[in-house]
Amino acid sequence: MLDFTHNGWLVAASLAVAMMAGFTGLSLTHGASAMDRQRRKFIVALAAVILGGGIWSMHFVAMLGLQLPILFYYDALITLISALVAILMVGLALLLLHFRPRTPPVIVGAGVIVGLGIVAMHYIGMAGMQLCRPVYTPFDIAVSTLASLVLSVLAIWVAYDARTHRNILLGTICFGLAVFSMHFVATLMTDFMASDTGSGAGPFLNNQVLAMGVTVSVFLLCGAFLLTGITFIEPQAAGAAPAAPAEAPSPAPAPVRTTARAGVPFEREGQTFFAQADKIAAIRAEGHYTVLYMGREKLFCPWTITEAETRLVPSGFLRVHRSYLVNPAHVSGFERHKDNGTCYFEGVESLPKVPISRSRLNDIREALGL
């Protein structure tokens, strides 16, 4: 068996790559469920490439830091397959999350798929090593898989339980740790043996050639991370508009309608339609826009949550959470918790329940006659 060590700087760099990939992919899909199907497919495909490519990049940044007493190479075909497997597995998970009702079983299932994708990518990538053979037992694989599944399910659950900035940031941390922990748990439980011959199916890659490919991948990931980060922080800075010059007269405020007489607008396949307010069970904030929930449908609305509140409160809607408006006429159940509550909806498959913040408990109880 060969002794091995790791370059500490590349270990830290691999964790940074995993975090950037997680943040970019999870932020990119924020609001995707409210888009039309074609745009949603494009966003999901792009996020799958970023997340799957990030898993692959993290693995090989860490492998570049693996220091063995012998020279070794990688089979180019197997290395490519490992990247494609990661992208396809993550893509399958994102398809479930953005094209199926986001129920707890769907979220857990998506997390399991991501976890298995991380494991598959790792061991396929390790199988590509030439002139040095990794050796591990079924127990080693089981422990690594368990670590990956637990952390991946946690990452997807946190990121998709509520699509807020806080959840995305916490999901990013969990995703980065899932990829990072799985790799190093598996590597530390792996032994390495020298092999006299290579049995690769494709051309060999040495560490120098691999380093160039990984550098390009990480460079693209960093660019996507920066662009996504700017978009991510825009809503927080949007409220601060530059002050007008002192000598300029203040424009008269535009009149604001207090009711939605024409209905609530929603967009589908490039066209704008209007939904009757009394048919809407709840409205959820999604960045600068909102999502309408009516029965099985989730509809993209161009209003912000603040505009929806201004227009629909006179129609009976209540703001029960910073991200939710509800129509009490559609509430079928209410549950009081220690310091908050939950409203339940019957027949609204796209949104079975809505959280109630502590400051809004009395309002919803009064509206429900409790």
C-alpha cells in the first residue's frame, strides 16, 4: 500500500469550488418554477451543468492535491464519463424539483439522487486512475454513500423547503459540505496500490493536462458565481434609490389601484391572462415576482408581494408571512404552534400549507373566526 498526503491549499480550494457551485446552481433556479416550461427547462439544464460540473471540479481539484510517491495518470474517457454522470444525476433531481409538486417525498427523493450522483461521480473518477489502483471495501463505499446521502438530502431540503435567500445560503453550505465530506471520507478510507499496466479505454491524462482542464472549469464556475451573486444581492439593494437633487421638484406619486378589478395577471407561454381573485388560495413571493396558487396550478405573476398585498387586501386577502398572502375563504384548517402557526388548504395540491408568522397570528385567527 502507498502512503499519501494532501496539499492543504488545494483541499481548501476544493471546498471553495463546491460552495461556489452550490450557491450558483441553487440561486440560478430561484424562481424557475414560476417560469414557462421552455425557460424552466433551460434554467434547469444550465443549473445541472453548473452543479454537476462543480461536483466534478471539486473532485479533481482535490485529486490534484493528492500526493503519492509514484506518478499516475487518468483515463480521459472515464474522466469524461464521471463528469457526465454527475450532470445527469443532478439534472434528474432538478427536474423533479421544478416539474413536480414539491412535496416532502419529492424533496427527499431529489436529495437522494444528488447524493448518489456525488458517489457515482467520485468512484467513476477514481476508476479512471492508471498506474495506481484505488482499493476500497463495500463497507468503505457504504459509509461514504451514507455521508453523501444524509448531507445531500439536508441540502435540498433546506434550499427547497422555502425559497428564501436564507435557505439558499444554508443549502449552499450543506451542498458544499456534502460534496467535500463525501470525497474526503471516501479518500481517507481508500488504499492505493501501484499497478504495472494501464487498462484505460481512452488516452491518458497526466496531472498537468488535467490541471489545465480543471482550471478552465473553475474559471467558468467563478464567472457564473460572480454574475449570480450580483443578481442575488440586487433585491436587498433595490430599496435604496439615489436621492433627487435638492432643487428638483418631487414628482406627484402615481395613483395606486386598491383592488384587482380586472383580475390578477399571470403569464403563460408569453401571454398575459387574468385570474379571478376569489379563485386564488394563496400568493407566494418569488424574488421580484410572485406565484399564484389555484388548485393544481402554480402561476407566474409579475406583481411583487408588496403590490399584491396593496391590491388584494381590500378583497379579503391577508399577509400572514413576509413571503405569503392567503385568501381565508380557501383555508380548510389552522394549527397553532408554540410561537407561530400553519394554515392548511384542501384541494390546493400545489400548496397544501402556508406558514403563519407570530406577528400575524391574531389577524388570521380573527379572519377565521377563532
